[in-house]
Amino acid sequence: MITVDILIAPLRILVTALGTGVLPAENPATMIRSASTDLDEVRRTSAAATSAVQNEWRGIGSGGAAAAADRTARTSTTVDDDGQQIATLVETASARIELAARQLRELVDSFERAATAMGPALSTPAGLAAIVPVAVDHVQRGLSIVSRAQTDLADDTRTMSELGRHEAPAEAGSQPVANTASSPTGKGVAVTLPDGSVAYAPNERAAAAVRAALSQQGVPYVWGGTTPDGFDCSGFTQWAYRQAGVELPRLAQEQDTAGMAVTQDQLMPGDLAVWDGHVAMYIGNDQLVEAGDPVGVSPLRTTNAGQGFQGFFRPK
């Protein structure tokens, strides 16, 4: 069995090097979300103080103070939004490592079962010749798991590094960018939904994708369809995001790889709901738009004809 242990040693090293992925109780995501609560309190206090001052103070100085307070509020909102995304990225990275670690441990267990099943024959030349290819296969699969995790983590790292690279908040009274409309809280781009309500996308690209998707209501379902002549589910979301300059993978079960996971309470217009064989786009206010027969709007859900639900994802 010493020889067998040597054969599987690379997998054990990978397990040790990767770690568990389990976050401690005082993990960064929890601390960031706690700081977000503090920022909300600061914004509320600042707004109340500014309002009280303006009731008693008139003139240029008052206007300047109000403008400064507004800039501070918008900056803190941006920091808050970035913090929320960083917290989500931390949790996503933790989940990726935890999954990879579990898959590696399963490979170790699988190899040990294969070696045990060979019994005494394992100590013979023929047994060793038979077990070596099994060990090589398991180690190669382990390397693939780690490589995939590294790729996913590199994407998360790039996304995190892009946070904070914002344009300076626009001064009060400046002209808005064409085709955008900030929410009352400054947290997104307004999109008017078919029922007349307004939702706020996280950025202009997501808003453009939602608008493109909604423009195709009534288009028939076509298996393999990727154009306005007819869509299948993933062809529809791929086409909508292409109009916004974002290229998604072709298959529904692969489109979750083009973004970061978000929870249901973090959903924003443009996020994707992904099942094993279906994908839909969240448009806001607890509604989805998806390719059906025909393309249409439906209530938010996590079930779809018995398919496994993969989760919600925000394209990058």
C-alpha cells in the first residue's frame, strides 16, 4: 500500500494546498455588509442634517453645502454598492473553493475504493500495472478541477479589481448621459417595464440587455433559434446581451459561467436565472422575461419543469 499511497500523493497535496473554502464566522463578507449598514445610517443622518440647515440657511453657502452633501451621499452609495459586490465575490470564491475541495476529496475516496477492491492482487506486478493508469486518470481529473477553479477565481479577481474605477459623481444640475436615468437613490439605470412600473439595472449594459429582451415580446419559440425570427431560451438571452455589447456562451447551462452568482434578495434587472436546461432574464419587480411560446414576461420563480435550479447570475 506504500506504492499506492505514493501514486495518490499528488491528489492529497492538491487537497491540502486548496484548503476547505469555508469562511470563518467573522468573514470579510459579513464585515463588509455590516459596514454597509453603517453607511446607510451615515447617509440618513447627513441628509437629515442638511435638510435642517437648509431650512435656516439661505444663499450661495447653503447651496454649496447641499451640493457637497449630495456628492458625499452619491460617493458613499457607490462605495456601498462596490462593497456589496465584493462581499458577494468573497462568498462566490469561497463556494468555488469549497466545491473544488469536495470534488478532490471524492477523487481520493474513489481511488482508494478502486485500490481496495483489487485486494491482494494489488501487490503483484500485474496489479500495480493495472492501478497506475487509474491513479493517473484520477490525478489528471484533479488537476482539471483545480485549473477550472483557478480560472473562475481569476475572473472573480478581475471583477473585484474593476470595482472602484468609477467616474466622478456628476455635479448637481449636469446633463445626464443619453439613455440613462438614475434611480432616486442613485443606485442604477431606470428601465420601464411592460406593466408601467420602473426598475433599476446595475449599469447601462444590463439596462440595454433588458430593453432589448423586452423588445422581442411575441417572437415565437424556435429550437436552436438565435435571432428575432425565433428564439430558444439561451439564444434569446445571448441575443439580448449581444445588443448591449456582452457576449454570453450559447448554452443555458453555460451562461452562469459568464457572471458572478447573486442571491435572490440581490437580484437586479439583467441578472439571469439558470436551470439545467433553461435560462431566463430578471427584469425587476419580481418578473422574468424568457423565450417561451412566444417570448413573454412571467413572475419570478426558481422552478422549471422539474429541472435543477443552478442559481441567479449577473453577467460581467
